[in-house]
Amino acid sequence: MAEHTAPTAAVLLIGDEILSGRTKDRNLGYIADYMTALGIDLKEARVVADDESEIADAVNALRSKYTYVFTTGGIGPTHDDITADSVARAFGVTIDHDPRAVEILKAWYAEIGREVTPARMRMARIPEGAELIENPISKAPGIHIGNVFVMAGIPKVMHAMLDAVAPKLQKGAPVLSRSVSANIGEGDIGGPLKEIQERFPEVTIGSYPFEVRSGFGSNIVVRSRDKRALDVAFADVEAMIEDLRKAGKETT
Amino acid sequence: MAEHTAPTAAVLLIGDEILSGRTKDRNLGYIADYMTALGIDLKEARVVADDESEIADAVNALRSKYTYVFTTGGIGPTHDDITADSVARAFGVTIDHDPRAVEILKAWYAEIGREVTPARMRMARIPEGAELIENPISKAPGIHIGNVFVMAGIPKVMHAMLDAVAPKLQKGAPVLSRSVSANIGEGDIGGPLKEIQERFPEVTIGSYPFEVRSGFGSNIVVRSRDKRALDVAFADVEAMIEDLRKAGKETT
């Protein structure tokens, strides 16, 4: 079945600022949507601080478990940008100024009239054996090593890097989904919904509550790579909701 | 030094819907702010799918490493709500309907005129030896077992549970922070900022870029539990920025 052979992915968000609450992450949701569109199953995400051994440990745990790992954050020019070094450590390789990256950055700073500082040249430090990920926004490249893609934390730059990376990725069959919303609480839906889930192992049924005036309603989402199974299971969900409405379970 | 004895925490967000992109998480940022206000160092976060062994493994990895673990999601009445069972498995204890929780739920459903369904009673299943976390919004309790706090995924309910939990937590000295924004790129700031960081190991200096019309500016954040060190280091950061302005590094 296609589902079992779909590529998998993990996201690693790097940065003290997310854990202190200063920055509210928007990258995970973006990458999640992107992976879903490519048919790649995002299985796990982690957030770690700017700490070389924490980053390296997380990279190694995730890269051994999933098809792809996408990191964001920590590849800028300041002292707290230690992702490239941490990834080199995770792979047990050296890191140094990469002639390809040096050339890209020098040309860019000449064009925009910025001084080539040692801090800016930090962004040309690339682990041995890695490929560069193109950054059309601010030029400092991302890093592709093994099955790990190291991207910027700035959303606009990360989006461009993900676009650059996407053609290299193995795609899965797209996950199809159908959803329905009802002003019926999960406590009434839970029993019959469980029976539908058990009858259709080829689909994944999720239930997500929302508030209504006098209680909660439910969004039911049915997902599958198998369109026929999806449609049949979804018809059962719709019939179940109709039955519960007739039984007076709808709230307002 | 107070910094070394501060309690630590991790967050575990549970749910397929976050990894598929359907739901954009808002709980991590809220808990991060909350921990910062309590002087508790949030060190790591993870997002895992609705999978019992993945949840149990993550709970065990995190609870052995940090003072506290806070989970959100998966404690509702539907078949995909498996957090309570997964936490019982992580702790190697049984799980069953808890008389205290059953009583709370029965009284509540009698009050609001809802049927007591088996699905609703799923929310009274509590691991052996756990305490309940009060839920003033929708009554179904959270779970406190060992150093793990199991909370709802619905933000409003999670917020109320965190308020109920907070008095039980060991607090740390608050982390103080001062920040300054400059229309100067990190490539110009990076060198002198690194020197300041090296002179003041008692503070943590972060630099976060933002876009301006013709490039990037930088937000510099200095954090410390030591007010004197914070003020002295911050004065150096301000002086550094003034020097860079005088040197014509400001962009527009």
C-alpha cells in the first residue's frame, strides 16, 4: 500500500528565542503544510536551544529515524548562530569556509555595497561534503548534508530555501482529506466514530473540538491515500452525523 | 549562582493535526511565556503524532531529563485521544476510570443536561497514582503524575489547567531581559557583539534579524538572572550600536 512507502520527515526548530517565548514560531506550520502537499509524512518536530550538543543529538536522533530532516534557525552571522557547527559535529565532519559560499557572499556584498566582515563570512562556513541550498533572498546559503536540510529561521528566507529543496525530494502519493463540521459534542460523536475508524483501517479519522455558545462542536477530518476508502468512510461519517442530529444531539 | 539551580521544563505537543498542518499550534508560545514568567527554563519541545509508543517514548525521554514535562492534546473523548493511555504506559502503571473523575463528570453532565456516554467517560480514565488537574472550563480533568502534567489541547482549557498547576511548581529567579533594536545588519554587529558575549558569561545575548527597506536590521536581546551583569553588558551593547551608527553602518 502506498501509505507504507511514503517518505517521512522531521522538523528541528533551533533557537533560544522560541523556548523563551520571545519569538512565536510560524515555521513548523508552514513546513507541515508543505510536506502534506508533497505527500511526505511529517512524523515529528523538536525545538532545541542554541546549544551545540543538544542540536547535534537531535539531528542524529531524527536523521536516523526519518527519510528527511529539515532544520530552521541558527545560520546567521552572530555568535549565537551555531547550527552549521552543530550539524558538522552530528555528522563527524570538519567545517570551514566553503569556496562556493565565499564567492556567492563576496559577489553579493560587492553588489549591495556591504563590507565583507568576518561575521558575514561565518555564513560561508559549510560542513565538509555538504551541498549548498540556494537563498535568493539574502544569498547566505542553506546546507544539504546526507538527508538533512539546514535552512534559515527567517520565514521568508526559509520559504525560498524550501522551494529550492523541493525538486530534490522523493514525493509520496498525496494524502487526500475530507472534513465535516457539526454542532455536536465529541462525547456524542466519540462512540459511533470509533466504530467507523475500526471498520476502515485504511483511513485516519481525527476529531477536533471547537466552542459553540452552549458547549462544543466537532470538526471531523478523514484522511487517506486511498480515494475509494476515503469516500466510503466519509459517507459513513456523514450518515452518523445525520443520525445524531435526528436524535436531538445538536447544540447551539 | 541562581541560574544553575533554576528548574527546567519541556513541552510535548501531541496530535496528528499539528504535523499535518491542519492546526497551527499556539500552545508552545503560551507555555514558553508562562515558564519565563515563573523563572522556569523551558529547554526543549517536541511534537509527536497520535501514536501510543511515540508518545510514551517522548514522555520518558523528557521526564528523565527535565524538572517538569507539560503535554497538550489527546485527552478528549474520541478514539484518537490516547494521551492518558500513553502516559500510563510510559510510567508502567495501569489506567482505569477514576472515581474522583467519574464523579466530577457525572455531576457536570447532569448539570448541563448531556448524556453520560462511554465516550465521555473515557475522559475519566486516569493512570494509577495520578492526581487530577482541575478544569474549570469543560470539567474533564488533566493529569498530574510524577513530574508530568497532562493538559488539554484546546488553548482556553490548557490555560486554565496551567493556572491550576502553577502553584505546585518550584519557581526560579526570574530571567531579566533588556533589548534594543537597530537598523544595522547582523553582519556588522556580529563581531563586536561576540566580544561582549565573551566578556559577560553571566548574560545570554541573542540577535534576531528583521527586514528593513534595503536589507536587515537587528534586535539584540540580553538576558540574565543577574541584574548588575545585565545592566553592564547592555550598556556595552548600546555603546557598540552607537559606534556602528557613527561609522555609517545604519541602513534604511
